[in-house]
Amino acid sequence: MPVSIRKLYYSIAEVAEITGVEPHVLRFWEGEFKLLAPAKNKGGNRIYTERDIQIIQVIRALLKDKGYTIEAANSHIRLKDLPDLVSELRQPDVKTKKRELLLQIRNELAELQEKLKTWTCW
């Protein structure tokens, strides 16, 4: 079983890989979200912490998954604590639950349709 090594600091390339957000987008978000402010090392390179990664994941979820604008995401973030935001985003929203239920019903109907094709009633 692979062991996950946690680090104190991550490079922008590592964070991009972990979060699925391109480095240029991460740099852009720094200017848009005050909460996202990674430190820089002596060489001037950004160094991200686990907290920074959580913030990025929250921002990504608000923008990409929930469809918020940057302004709306900023307002939402300002109103809540980071642990509350992370917890909230881990719970599927009503839309997601409905979509999953509809897909399940659709699959069951497709199975029934296939069974009906095999029956010879007449």
C-alpha cells in the first residue's frame, strides 16, 4: 500500500497536480481571493501549505462545481470559516443528489426495457 507523505510546503506545480488547477490560474486567483496568499521562499517561489490547498479546493468547487462567479465566491468565502466551507463542499448538494437519483432510475428503466425485449408475449 503506498504511503502518503505529507509535506510542510508544496510547490505551485505540486499544488496544480493535487488540485487540478493550472499554475497560471492559481496565480490569477491570488489576486482575486485575499484568503489565498501563499508565502514565498528566498528564491521568490510560491510555497503552499495544506491550508492553502484547502482554500484552493474550496475556490475551485465554488467556481467550477457550483458555478459561482468570482465575486459571489468571494462573498461566500468571507461569510464562513474555512472548516465550515470545506465541510459544506464535501456534502453533495440537492442538485447532485437529484441527478444521482435520476441516473439510478434511468439505469433501472433501461434494464427493465432490455428484459421486456426478451419476453415474447404474443
